Amino acid sequence: MAICFSSAVKPANHFTVFFNPAPKKPIFKCSCSLPTVTTTEPEPVFTSVKTFAPATVANLGPCFDFLGCAVDGLGDYVSLKVDPSVHPGEVSISEVIGPSKLSKNPLWNCAGIAAISAMKMLGVRSVGLSLSLEKGLPLGSGLGSSAASAAAAAVAVNEMFGNKLLPDELVLAGLESEAKVSGYHADNIAPAIMGGFVLIRSYEPLDLMRLNFPEKKQLLFVLVTPEFEAPTKKMRAALPAEVGMPHHIWNCSQAGALVAAVLNGDPVGLGKALSSDKIVEPKRAPLIPGMEAVKKVAVEAGAYGCTISGAGPTAVAVVDNEEKGKVIGEKMVEAFWKEGNLKAVSMVKRLDRVGARLVGSVRAPR
């Protein structure tokens, strides 16, 4: 997010925020502009691998495009294998299990773009790969569906060739995919790969900070997803071009409070800050039928805070007790139906502290 102040001489009372940076153009073969991080081409360690990448909650209220976290128990799977029928240095998508409108062309598929980007970074030129994607997340849900596919694919390629890429390099590979779908932002792809809470300190150069929520402290997310698709590009188009200085200062202070709450293991403070966005949520909530009522009901029922997950339409509330979270989720579902005429489902999930990982493999013969 670039900020251009209106005056270099005196304090400004407004500034311009550019929410839609030009996306980087992904390409089909392993010839994109990503850096090659290996000096010699690696050989496959496995003949096939299977990976999982979790759902994510981005923005977290006032932290638009620079903070997100991973959610346990939801996500996408990628199966990858060495395939002699695929041209060396390329990826073929053999199967997509899930939404029928997803393309099997690697150029237009999140998993394919990320896999090719990872191959480029590894310098893979002599091996062709076949990829199968199993979608566990609905499209346009606000739970990082595209990022989960990209993360699982990038990690699959990395595991296939000996786990040579570092987490921030894997995030760069995933960002190539995210740029194609929803813009060049890492607050989904970074926590999908790294797990936990991840703060994006800068994009040029990419600088990621993992924030550790204390393991002994309880933190749960009530996720309520209505039957309503909110495409990220459409929701980003609703954002204001200019933001007043008072709202800028407010959001900065709330983002700082949220980071402090994460590090201190304070779900109450986390929820309070998460509910306090004055820039993005006020523009997006009216586009999701019933969202404003759902947030109100969640807080009244005992949630520490509630906001839109990512671009929506999923609503996310913060609690520290699972049974309490289930009750709050039921009330949020009722509110979506009563105020928005939308059917919805609720889940109570914990923080995923691991991120994308290998879940199965077949070792290559020596």
C-alpha cells in the first residue's frame, strides 16, 4: 500500500492511498523474472508428494494488506508427481477436484502459477511435473482460497526437490499467483506458508515478521460463511482512494494494539482492535447483506471482536472458549438469515501454527 502525502512542507489532513498496485504478469514456463536461488539444478528427492495449506484470515480489521493469520483444519491439498509425459521444465494440471470453473491451464490456475514460479527459483529445467489440486475452500469466501492453492503447490515443488527454498522465497513464488487473481498482497499467502500470524513489513524488498501468539493461551476464531460470493477484485474496487488523516492515525493505533495483543496472548485486546477498522470495513460491510448486523450480534453474544475476513463474505469473531464460540456462531448464522436473507454455516477453529506442509510422499529410487 503506497501512501502519497499532499504536502512535503506542512502536515497534511489527507493522503492518497493506492489500493490496487499493478499485478505482475505470470507466465507459463519456468522463465519468469523470479530469482534463481540454486546454482545447480536439483534432482527430485521424491517421485510424488502431497501437501496441505491452511485457510487464512487477512486484514484482521485495521491491518489491511499487511497482517494475516492461518486457521487450523481448513485448506487445500496438492498432489505432485514427476511425469515423463510433461515437457521438461513445465507443469501440467491433471485434475482439479472442487469448483468446476477453475481452469486446468497452469497459466490461469493459482496452483499452476505458484508451482512454475517455484520451479524457476529452483532452476528446474530437466523434469516435468503433473499436479492435482483438491479444493477444500470455497472460492471468493474471504478465507484465502487462492493463497491456499498457491501455498500448497509451491511447498509441493520445494519438497519434491529437497526443501531448498526458504519460507520468504516460497512466499515470493506464491505472490506471483496472488497477483494474477487478487493483487500483489501477501497477507494470505505468507501465513498460509509460514503459519501463525505474519506481518508484512515491506514488499520492496519483501520483509516478513512472524508474530508468536503464546502457545499456552487460548485463541479461537468463529468463522461464519454465508452463501454469497465476494470476489476480491470487486471488493478492492469499493475501497476509498483517499483517507482522512484522523482515520489513518486511528487505524495505525489499532493495528499497533492488535500486534501487542498477539504478542501478549491477549484475545480480549485482539478482538477489540480487530473490531475497530474505520477505513476498509465501513466500505465493504454494506456490500455483504447482513454483515453489519452479524458483527453487532457477535459482540453482544460475547465475542471479543468481529470483522470481515479478508475481502469477505466470511465474518470472523474472536473468542477463547470453544463452546462459547459455537453459541456465538449460531447467533451469527441467524443474523445472516434474518438481516441478509442469506444461509450461512459456522465453524470454530484454532490458530494454525504450522502453515503449509508435506503430508505424504514416495521417495525417488537411488
